Amino acid sequence: TGADLAHVFCTRGAAPIIKAYSPDLIVHPLLRESVDRNSSGENDGEEKRAAAGTKATTSSSSPSSSSALAALSVSDIEPWLPRFDSLVVGPGLGSDPAIEEAALTLMTRARELGIALLLDADALKLVSRDPGSVRGYRGAVVTPNAVEFERMARSLGLVEKEKDNEEKEKGSASSSLRFDAAAFAGGPSSSSSSSSSLPDSPLDSVAALALALDGPVVVRKGAGDCMAVAVSSSSRSDSGGGEEEEEQKGSKNQPSSPPPPPPPPLIFSACCSHGGSPRRAGGQGDLTSGSVAAFLAWACSRRLAAGGGGGGGGGGGNDEEEEKKGSKLHSPPAALAAAFGGCSLVRGAAAAAFARRRRAALASDVLDAIEGAEEAAPPRGFDV
């Protein structure tokens, strides 16, 4: 995709396999698992370090030991973060408690540093449990498939279970996405307005989820990759604030009036539907993650991401001055364009791989077809 270097952080057991895959990958076996591996002695040293650091005497699968192992992983990986322009979290992550805790902590650290985040696969479970980990951060892109999308929608209260007596007896439940129609349409949100069912349009449902996250780009992968980003007044860049101060000075002698309502959120959306393959190869989503991450690193400056993410550190006065001058990241379509470009590249490669290998095409064939895919099927642009 054009990324200069690719670092992979994994467990020691996975490192030899990943290293054997390609000499171009820089592999760091720094993630500790909380699974008991005493029979092989793999984690003996790590458990001793964890016990020494936390004075824990419980088994390696206990919560306290998992947290200690996660802390060790974070301490080893965190020094590498300032070197990166983007970070992909999720593919191959698994569900080990120590690794999940380490991943969530590293996501927070990356956000504080203003590093662009691409969250996919198992990382989306972490977002579903803790939406606040990415809410308001414009340096993030989440790329759920249909199942992951519904899980995230449930965690954000956008899916409402509706059960009637017959469905209860069958043990099934029907779901419908619901959202504040007034806010979604760009008008003022009203708590008195009743929620309406989300339209059948995938683009509208993606926009509703993006509105709930308020900052990250949401890409729903499928037959067409639908994506949207929503930026409210709470996370939108300001033009400086000087004019407001002057208005307040001039209105000291005037009767006080209630503050004006906040401006409606800005919603930008697009759908990448060109190219693609009639048969979606297993692992193609991981290729999309890497491709979007490369585009995201180009589109979003790390320093400016810290100022626009609402995540804390790394900003400072210099960042504020650059924000006033304007930045790519403070134009919401910048990260959206990165997502569109990454999806477009992989869809073009998938089309080329299918044309050559038909239904025998694998993710590795799609990867081989990346070269030249942008020339073979250039995107015609998109409207926001």
C-alpha cells in the first residue's frame, strides 16, 4: 500500500510464523498471554516478573495476574508508539484477558499521542464494551462488518429489542435500529420527539452510528463499503474564540439572554461500491484495515490529531495555533477520504484477483493484485 515500515506486535508463539510470512515485517513478540503455559515454561519468567511487580500470588489466569501481564506488555510496547503514524488494532488480537487489557491501554496511549487509529475485528469488541475509548476522536476509523456493526449499535443504544409473546416462547428477538431523527437530519435534537426506525439505507444506518461516536469514521464493510463521520460542536475545531469574547464585552450592559442552542452536527458520508469481488475472500478485511491505515497516516498529521481528538496530551500551544490556521484533520472528510481510498484500493485489487483466479481467489491473491490496482480501477471521487 506504500507504507514505509510495518511493525507487528504479537505473542512469542505467533512470532516465528509471522516472521516466516515475509522478511518485510518487523515482528515484536511483546504481548503476554494470561493462559496458563507452565507446562512449556513459556510464561514462567513473565509470571515471576508480574508477581514481583504486583505481589500477586494468584494463578496466571486470575484478573490480578492478567492485569500485571498486560502492564508488562504496555511497558514494552509504549516506547515504540511515538515512531508510528498509524496503529492498527484488532486483526488476530483474540480474546485473552491480558492481551485485551493491554490493547485497550495502548489505544488510550495512542489517542493521547494523537496517533491515527484503525480498529477492526477483535478491537471492535473492546469498543462495544467501552465506546468512550474512541468517542470524540477524529483520528480513529472503525471498520465493522454487518455482525460487528450491530454489536456496536447495541452498545450505543441504537438497537432496540422488540419481543412479543410469541417470540419470547421461541426464544428469539427482532431488532431494529433507532435514532433521533431530528438530530440525524441536521436539525436540533429534541428529547420530546419520538425515535423512529432507522431507514433501510445502509448509508443512513452508518451515519447514525457515526453520530453516536461523534468523531471517528465508521466504515461498514459489505457489498458496498459505506462510511460516515459526524462531528458535533463539542469536537469541532473552533475559529479562535476572540469574537465571542468581544461579543460578551459588548453585551455587559444588555439584559442577559439564554445561550443559543449548539449548532447541529456535521455529517459526511460516502459509499465505495466500485470494483470488489463476487466472492469475498477470508482475510480480505485485514487487507482493508492495513490499506486504510496507510491512507489514514498520510491524511491525518499526528500532532494535529492530538488537538482534534479530545483525548488529551500532545497538543500544547503550538498545536492550537496550527488548528487556528486550519488542518486536514479538522476537515472531517480528510479521514473519510483516507477510508475511501483504502477501501477503493482493496476493492480494485479484489476485482483483479477474481478476474484472474475466479472463485479460487484467496486473500493472498488480493494482496498480490494491490500493485497497479489504483491505476486499473481509479475511484471517480465521492460526494460529501
